[in-house]
Amino acid sequence: MVGDAQATQRRLLEAAAQEFAARGIAGARVDRIAEAARSNKAQIYHYFGSKDELFDAVFNSLVADTLHEVPIDVTDLPEYAGRLFDRYERDPQVPRLATWYRLERAGTQAPLEAIVKSNRDKVDAIARAQQAGDLPSHFAAADLLAVILAVAAMWTSITPEFTELTTAHTAASQRRVITDAVAAVLAGREDNKTGRDGR
């Protein structure tokens, strides 16, 4: 029975992820989720409480999976950004669900603890590396993380029309732009100082 319940919850989460990624929270329908999961609406409410709580469960699972698949590596932040890009390429639902979360859930409730802890742990790891002299400190740790996350996700947030203007038309070339950009950010302040001094 426990195994059956876990299997049902897993199917509901997978079906909900597809529905929410395609339509957002407001546009998602629990009856479509139940049908896709070979379940029923009563089980959704039994296991998750409400449609909003189901979305939160999906998003928490997304955060946990991403942390497991792409742990931060402060010794190679360009490659960390590249691995985040790889994750978005493998599962386009990830950036779509993150976008819906920002649009429909962020600021409307208490912050999701999984995200708070994830961000805090990453910032702390960067700060420790900066204090040890292993990373440049021309950005505060949280600001540096924000830049890395934004660069890693940049191809998911620009229009196809703009993408046509770039020279990065394959996943490999887009990934290279991301890793090169993060490397440039890490070296940027020192290079700028050299350039201003003329040495």
C-alpha cells in the first residue's frame, strides 16, 4: 500500500510538472493533472491539499533535483554555470516552472525553505572561497551568485528573434558563451584595472 501511494504521488507530481510548465498555476487544471496521472482529483487534494500546494511540491522537487544534479563548485564557477545550462537543456520544464513561480507565487507567501537554504548555502560557499583568496571579491558573494545564475539561464529568457542575431546557434556554442561570460566576470575587475593603468 505504501508503495502504491508513493507511485501515485510520483505520477501526480510528474503530470503536474507538465501541466504547470505549459499553463502556469492559474491556467492549470487539476482534472487534466489527475487524468494524465491515471488518478483522480480527490487524491490530489488528499496528498497535496490544494492546487497551489501541489505546485509548491512540484517546485520543491525541482529544486531538490537540481541541487542533486548540479551542486555548486566554487573551484570552477564557469563550469557550474555550464552544468546549469545543461540541466535546462535536458529538461525545458525547469526554466518554465521557475518563470511561473516568479510570476505567480513569489512574494505571495512565505519563501520556500528549500530555495532559501539552497541560496544561502551557495552564497556561503562563495563567500568562504573569497575569504580564502580562491575567488575574486570585486562582487559581494550574493551578487556574484546572482550574475552566474542569470548568465546560466540567459538563453531561456530571450526571444527566438534575438537568438537569430547571435552567433551561438547550437547548444554547444550557447554553453561556451555562458562559460566564457562567467570566466570574464570573475576576471573582469582586475582586467579593467590593468586597462585603466595602461599596464
